[in-house]
Amino acid sequence: MKNVRFIEVKSEIGAGTRGASLGVDALKIAALDYGSSLFKQIDSVDVKTENQLLFEPAKTPNAKRIEGVLAVCERVADTVNQTLKKNIFPVVLSGDHSNAIGTIAGIKMAHPNKRLGVVWIDAHYDIHSPYTTPTGNLHGMPIAASLGEDNSTNKLNKPDKTTIDFWEKLKKIGGITPKINYHDVVFISARDLEPEESFLIKKHKVKNFSTAEIKRNGVEKIARDTMVHLNKCDLIYVSFDVDSMDSSISKGTGTPVRNGISEKEAGSLCVRLIQNEKVCCFEITEINPTLDKENLMAENAFEILQKVVSQLI
């Protein structure tokens, strides 16, 4: 039984499509529609955003609004750090996935000498850097930032000095870099991969459980094998991007991808993973109600959130 705190991060400046900042409120609306008092039961803290930057031109095309992402991630890191130090379990409700840079940094700030494993349930690998990104959107870079990875071997872009300076600061939030290593990352249902990312995944033999493996072997075995792979880690962080679910049910997210897991598989997987005593933080991200119909994505995500919190408390 754990004390749980919601950390609300309504920042969407790392995404390429507008609307993820509304994801947290969409979850709350789903709770109301279900008649749930979850958001009254659980203590919550709101992290200040820099979403006003969306009304200005992006000055750094290879890492759009990176100055704002850095500011937000530093605040997220401080909030996660303080939450963990009070022996409270942080459940991060996030706009876009760039915020995970701050979540991982916060865990390492609270436990600098502990080995951190990451379970990344996502359609994407998010292992680009300003040197390789095809879009400049920082929600495609959180794993790279946490690994301290530039992937200069596969350099496509020439970021300016401002971008490089901010990128170095982003990698070093909390004064620790790298925060994780390749062996301690497990991707689940990741399936949208650029060549620059593929190079790193193959080079470092990063663990990835495909959607086909999940459907063939079942959620229970995938969750068990994930934890076996991370058995040398002291702590584990589970990050659930709703676009890990198939595009037929994940319309309410900025980057839907075919051949994902079902809502039932996603819920069972998150619940099974959260049962492991090493899991110290859970994050749910990339809900975008502006792309949805009748708030279906948020309703699916809320059901998963409710199951996870019930398991924790």
C-alpha cells in the first residue's frame, strides 16, 4: 500500500500537434462521466508550463522551444524528486512525452546512486537528438536525453549554438548524465522507427517486445520477461504513451500508429508491471482530446489510470 500523488504537467510544447495540454483535464472529465471521485481522493500538484511559447515562432528548428522544455523539465524533476523523498509514489499525468526527461531526472535526483530501469510503452522509440530529428519536436527525444545520446554518427542536422547549449543542459538536469543505460531500457509495442534510431537500437541490442509478441505470448509473460530483463535495476519507471494502443482506438493522440496493443492489453500490462516492488513512478502521456470523438481516448486512459492507482493504494 502506497501514498500516491498526481503530478499534473500540462505542457505540450514538445509536441508537433496542438492539444495535448488538455489531456489532463480530459482525464478529469472522463472521471466525472464515470462518476469517479479519484481526483478528489488523490493529492495533486500542478507544474507550471511554458505553453505561452506556442504563440511565438520556434527559434531553434532542430529542437523547437527547447528553452521552455528545459524550464518545464527542471520543474518536473524537482517535483518528482521532492515527492519521492517524502516516500510518496508519483503518478505523472503529462501533456507531451518530452516531460519524461524531467521525470527521469527527478527519480535520479532522489536516488542518485541507484540503477534506474525504464519501461517505455510507446509506438515510438523517442531516441532522436537535435542532430538526427526529422521534425525538431522534443517529444521524440526523451530517451536520447536521458541516455546522454547525441547519435552524431548519423547526424542529419547542424543545430546552432543556442540549441546545443540547451540540449547539453537538458541532458544534465540534476547534475547527472547519463541517467540510464541502454541495457536498462525496455520498449513495449514500439513500431515506428527511423533509420537513425534503428542504428542505435541494433548497435546496443536494446530490448523491444513487439505487438506481435504481446498477442502471441500474452501480457503476463511480457511483463514477467520485462522484469527479468531489468532484474539488476534498483528502481523501475513505467511510462505509458497512449499511442502504444492501436490507431483504431487511439485517435485522440498526436501520432497514432497502426498495429498497436488493445486497451485491455494496455491496462493489464500497466497493472501487472506496477505490481513489482521496484516500480517507483508511473507516467501517462500524449492524450489529445482535440483529435478525438466523445473523449474516448481519455476514457480509455482513465480506466487504465484507475486500475493502476487501485493497485498502488
